[in-house]
Amino acid sequence: MTAPETHLLAPQRQVGEVILAMEDVWLSFGGVKALQGVSFDVREHEVRAIIGPNGAGKSSMLNVLNGVYHPQKGRIVFKGESFADMDPHHAAEMGIARTFQNIALFRGMTVLENLMTGRNLRMKSGILAQALRVGPAEREEIRHREAVERIIDFLELEPYRKTPAGQLPYGLQKRVDLGRALASEPRVLLLDEPMAGMNLEEKQDMCRFILDANDQLGTTLVLIEHDMGVVMDISDRVVVLDYGRKIADGTPDDVRSDQAVIDAYLGSSH
């Protein structure tokens, strides 16, 4: 196997400067105010968690960051460049990847083929050349396949590489979904409830892979998660939303002891 040409296997875990920021963002749907003047930032190589009760605006925040939703007011800053709103394709090209709550794999395609779709933005050959696999297109496909094989090894998916994704258990499908996003080599990866619906063992595995992606691949991670044990264990910083407003922002310990968070979300039972 050739040496990696990118950061896919290059350890670089060191929290750095702000790479992504949302500044005074307002988002409404008719009379519903999904986000109300929300500002927060993400530092390079950190794990940044977003928590809050259902309907707090967490998924709306991710949808603004990768261009699915366009805010009425505010701006997004990515790598020093400012945008009134983001376009999903442009976001992906710049290095913002996203997974969603509902798995959207190609169920009839193998694990390897699903991960290869994560390389599409990096493929330079035309569709016809790719289909014919001639000359530079064939050499390019080999390079991309090597990158995908590294992701398969990284996520311990070797036994399933030729298995159709639709035949895998739920937890493994979520892991393939993570792998497809990592295959695009994002600078920032947005994870929308990556552990939703998992049992304890599957959650432990996913936590390990998320931390490894952050530590070994140097991927900056922003995740929505409802399991407070997970959030407090793996996050560098946590932002808390309630009814579209930011009510707290800080380290896990700071947030856990914040009275506004306890009243709005955690409560005495947590």
C-alpha cells in the first residue's frame, strides 16, 4: 500500500484556532423561530457538542452550517472566509461534511462502494473515463480505492467490505455512514446524533471511532448527541440550546453545573 497523500493517517490532535463560526444567526420558518441570534465557534481539531431538548434548534444549526437552510440574518465564517449563507456543494468542496440522523446509504451497494461515493468530490476524471476505466481514470480510481481501504481498516470494516450495506446490522450501517463522510477527508465533520438507536456496545464502539477520527485523523468534529454521559466524556466544549437560543457554552464541567442548563434540560433526574 502506498503512503497516504493526505491527512488520513497523520496524527495531528492539537486544538487550535477557530476554524468555523456562526455569528448572530437567525432562522425562522413562518412564525417558528428555530434559531434566535445564535453565535458559537469551533476550534480546529476539537470535539464540539451541541445539546438541548427536542425542538431546541440543534439540527437547524447543523443545517445552516452546511447550507441546507439559509438564515434570514447572521453569517458563517469558515477558515476566515465569511458567508451570509452556505451552499451544500460548496460546503463539501471546502471541507465540511455531514451525516444525518436517518441513515442514507445505498443499500444495494457494498460497503466498499458506499465509501467510494465519499470520494466523488475528489475525482477529477469525467464520468465516461471513469466508466471505461482507461488511462489516468484507472490510476485515479486506484488511488481513491487505496484511501477508502485505509478508512475500512481504520473503522474495522474489513469483514464487511463486500457486503451490501442493507444487509448490515444498524450499528454497522452507522459506522459505514461515518466512513463515507470520513472518506471525503473533511476539515470539519458535522454528526447529527451518530449514536441514536444504538445499544451500549455499539455506542462504545462509535465513541472510540469518533475519538480516533479526531485524534488520529485530526478531524474537527461537531456533534449533536442526547446521551449526556457520551457528551461529557468525549467533548472538549459544549454549547446548549433551548427554544432556539444559546443558554450556555463552555467545558463539559462548566455546562453540567450551569443552573440555566439544569433548569432547562438536565434537571435533577439527570
